[in-house]
Amino acid sequence: MRSSFKTGLRALGLLAITASAVVAAPLVNPAQAAEGNLQIRLLTFAQKCVDVQGVNPADWTPLIQYACNGQGNQQFTLYPLGDGHVAIHTFAGKCVDVQGASTADFTPVMQYTCNGQANQEFTLVPAGFGTLEIHTFAGKCVDVQGAGINDWTPVIQYTCNGQANQHFTEMQ
């Protein structure tokens, strides 16, 4: 009886160590993104995906939070730009863009034709527990607006505050 109890404790300990390693280790290291083009999905705090709304390839199409469905409009490609910055390309070959190069809170994050402007450059910053913040050119964070948990919640630029709705998990 005592032997099976010890075996159970060892198994429980191993499970706890394994679980903590899975939670603490990011799936993709931000440094990896700077090494070469990397295809990812971005999982939000609500366990949904960042999505180019409506599989629409047009400029000005907003990014939203939506149930993960494996479609191409939920896949992004990171392109290193140097100095730790990346361009994030959408399924349509366009860039993720802070609308109008605005520095204001609540500015929509959308897809737009790549033009090399600063509002299409982002920095991936480790945020702990395998998540990251996506910093914009304005020193703000990509944010699921209002910490909404529903589909169709807009993705915006907002002052970084460390809240979960500004933390994303990269999944390949």
C-alpha cells in the first residue's frame, strides 16, 4: 500500500512539473520570430483566435476575436524587420496596421496594404506564462477591446496595462 502511495505521489509531482513547464514556456519565443518568417495563430485570453473579419481580403478590414476555426484568416506570418520589430502579414498578403497611424487609445487594428510605415511594425514582448504582449509603434498594446469574451470583439490599440486581454499566445 505504501509503495503505491509513493508511486502516486511521484506521478503527481511529475505531472505538476510537466504542467508548470507547459504553462510557463511560450510556444514561440519572440526571438524566433526575428530569425525568419514564421506562420502563427494568435490565441486570445478568451481562448479565441485573432481573426481578419469575414475572410475579407480588402484594405480596412478590422481584426476581431473569433472562435478558432482553422481558416486562413486566422493565420499570420511574422516577418523580421530588425531591431526586434516584426511585420505581421495576413492571409491576404497584407499587413496588420494600426489604423491611420494613430497614437490614440481605441484605434482599430486592421489589415492594410503593406507600405513600410511605422504603424505596421510591432514588437513581441514576453508577458509570462507563455504569453506575449504585442507592442505597437506608439508604445501601446494590441488589446481585445474591453476584455470582451465574445466573438466579434474588436482588436484595438490601447495603453499597456498588463491585463489578460493584452496577452496573446502564439500557436504554430
